[in-house]
Amino acid sequence: MYIHIDYNSGKPILHQAVEQIKWQVVSGKLLPGSKLPSIREMSRTLQINPTTVVRIYKELAHQGVIVLRQGQGAFVSESSQKQSKPEAVEAIRDSVRAALVEGLRLGLEKDDLDTLMNEEYHKIKANQDEPDNHSD
Amino acid sequence: MNRTIIQTEQLTKRFGEKIAVDGLDLRVEAGSILGFLGANGAGKTTTIRMLMGHLHPTGGTVEVLGSDPWQQNQSQRQKTAYVSENMDIPGYLTPAAAIKLNRRFYPDWDQALAEKLLEEFELRSVGAYRSLSKGQKRKTCILLALCQNAELLIMDEPASGLDVTARRTFIRQVLEIACNEGTAVFLSSHLLSDLERTVDRVTLLDEGRLILNGHLEDFKVGIRKIHFDVPVSLEQIAEQFKVIRYKKASEVETVVTVLDYDEQRFDAFAAEHSGTENARCYPMNLEDMFVELTRKSEAKVQLP
């Protein structure tokens, strides 16, 4: 599992790692049921404090992306779509609206936004694009 | 909650008129790596010497591994390992000979690790300690401290003089120790980019007083430097945020550093004060934070 952390960006390591692991799950790079590295392995690979790894996993578990099984480790949730569709829509409504507002402010029009949405959707499904770690 | 390794309450040390350490409340748990920061003369070394039982506090209490370090007997003291910038071992010993000696002295000595680090630090076939380079001397002292398998590792500028490769090995080994959960690491260093990734907690000392103490990741979430292109008064901004630095950069520019930035609250602030909505907010890494909190040249806002 490849995760890129920019240690000096000032952006919390926790946020960077959570974002990237979530991305790997939605893009299908990490399959449901697959096991994540142990705390120690993750601390070794990323060269970060194990307490930070614990926090990353707790946050992912809290968001329902992974499940923590006592004594066994961390696993990608079998169904990340536990929420009903209307609930899921509500969950992302704010971030979609924020992105739209920003796009409109910068002078984009509905067609541009539709195209963008489509492009990003297909990129994720096609497993091509790496998430942008440097945006904030 | 993990076992408490270090606990101080109102720990104070005076040298004559001068207060070197002023009412320090510290708590370090097993499994934690604490980054102990401060400018030169902030009181770090004095604090460390009290933790080691080398100095007697003027006031307050200090407990290390459950007892007063001043009162500890030899077997209790062996549970604390220590490396400092100025530490030396007898000049006639080679690193390999020093390992042999320490192995007999410390009951929990980790010989496998010693063998591994001898290779990685390239110390196996070097000469007597006095003939070594500064970097090799540091590596020798670090090796001896790490292999002691102590419950508390106190390191005062351990990595100064190490090359990048050796620093990486050192960091990796400190992280391994933290994974064992039984040990606490107390790490004082000016190499803030090293600390950035390894520590979980940071403690910042300024003129003997604690000015920041908590999880580094938590600080990063909230700390922001905000540039306004309009005049903003300290009162206005302090109504919404915890301000740690306020500066009128020019007639129309204001630069503010806050501890608890939050987008929604900032939007609320911008809605009330016209012209502030175009402010730029910058996150800060550990080095930025350190400079921001310890700079002496400007009037500082009283910290919350």
C-alpha cells in the first residue's frame, strides 16, 4: 500500500493518510475485507509515530471505512455502503456544494462543472489518477 | 491509558535570582515520544538534569518511573537511558569493547540490536573512541543508549553531528521503541523536521515556562497564520479565535496567528468584517510553529 506523506506541509499526517486510504478504498485499490498493515508495519513504512497510526485507524473506523477486529487488525469494511442512498447523499452534500460554489466563483458554468464531475468519476473508476496531496 | 513514566508538578529550579525552570507540569506515558523544544536557554537541559536526578529541584515534584530520581538506587537508574550532545565514554574503548562492558552492566541489554546497529552505523571495525569522528562518537553513544532496553530514553540533541543515513537509522530505531509501548522517549532536538514525523506530543518551553503542550497533530489542525489585506484589530479577531501572535504588518496589512482556526467560524468572522473574506490562511509545520511561538522581537499576546 503506497501512501505519500508530506511531512513538512503543516497539514496533519492524520488527514493526509486518512484521505489517501479512503481514496484507495473507493477506487478499488483496497478491496473490501482486505487487511491493512499492522500498526508497527505502518509506523515503519511511513516512518511516523505509532500513536499517529492508531489515530489514523481509529478515524477510518469511525468513518466506517475500515473495521478494527480485536487481536486481528484492521480490515477494509465489507460494505462501505452501509448507509442508505439518501443518507449518503446528505453525507456528501456539503462538500459538493462547497466545490460548486468555488467553481462558480471562478467563473465556471454548469457544462464545465458537469464535465469535470464526469472526468473525475471516470478517473477514479479507471484507477489512474493519484490523489493530490498538496492541495489544502 | 498507558503507564505514566514521567510526572512533574510545578517543577521549579532557581539559580540565585534566575528562574531556569518555572512551574513545569509534565506527564509522559509509555509508548509516547515527546518532542521537548525550546530556544537555547529556555530551560530544557536544566529540566533534563532534574529528570535524571543530577539536579535537585528548588520547588515542585518530579517522578520518573514511579519514584523521585534524586532518591533512585542504581538498579532503578538503569531503567533510564540517556544521551546528550556532550556525553563521552572513556577514550580508550572501541565501540565493540564498550558494548561488551555495557552488556555486563545492564541486565536488559539487547545484544541482537547492538550487533545490528554496529553494522548499520559502520562501527564494528573502527578504533578507540578518542580517535573517532564526531559523528562516529554520537553513533556510539546512541547505540549504547538504545541497546540498554530502558523504560525511559532521554535524549538531549542526540542527532546533532549525524549524517542523514545515520539519522534515518536513529529515527527508525526510536519509532521501533515507541511501538513496544513499554517505553517512553523524551527527545530534545533542534532538528525539527526529524521531530515532525517521529513525535506524538510536543512540549515547548520558553523562558522556563511551558507555552505549548499536547499532540502535534492536534495543533496542526488548528494553527494558522492569517494574512489580512485590511486593518483588523486584535479585539476583533480575538473574539472569534485564540490569538497567539498579532502584527500590523503595514497600514493596511495585518498578520495574525491563531491556535484554533476553523473554516466555518472564519466565514462567520468574514461575514461580519468586510474585506476580511480575502484573507489568506497558511498551515504551519513544526518549524514555523516553533519560530512563531518563541520569537522575541515583537510584543507577544498572552498565551491562553
